[in-house]
Amino acid sequence: MTETTLADVERALDRATDLEAEEAVAVLRTARQDLENLGGDPQIDEERRQALQTQLEQRIREVTERDAYDSGLGSAMNPTEDDAP
């Protein structure tokens, strides 16, 4: 089994951009777990790891919020003329 690197996590972060919400969240959560597993490793740049962790958390929030908006919450909160009775 090969060990995940920070570059692998960065690639997962980039790849998730092109995926559907559910799959993107799964990829991002796996990458987040991989990052957590790298914590404390003296060979890992801790500052870069923390920056990636922050990016992952933000991306997970963005995807889940976008998915909630796209699934109808947004149209209920922001009706258009087509939605008017």
C-alpha cells in the first residue's frame, strides 16, 4: 500500500471540481482523512497540510451547500416568475 502524499490530496481536490456533488463529497472526505493521517509526520510540511485541510473543508461546504440549493431549497427560497402561483 502506498502512502498518500500532499500532492495526492491536491489532485483529489482538483478532481472533485469535475464530479457530481455526491461523488465529489466522497472524494473530498477521503482526501480529508488522508490529510489527517499525515498529521504529525515529520516529513510533511505541516503548514501546507493545514492549508490543504482548510481548502478541503471549504470545498466540502461549497459542494454540500450547492447540492442543497440545486435540490430545490434555492428555488423555494428564491422563487422566479415561473414558480409563482
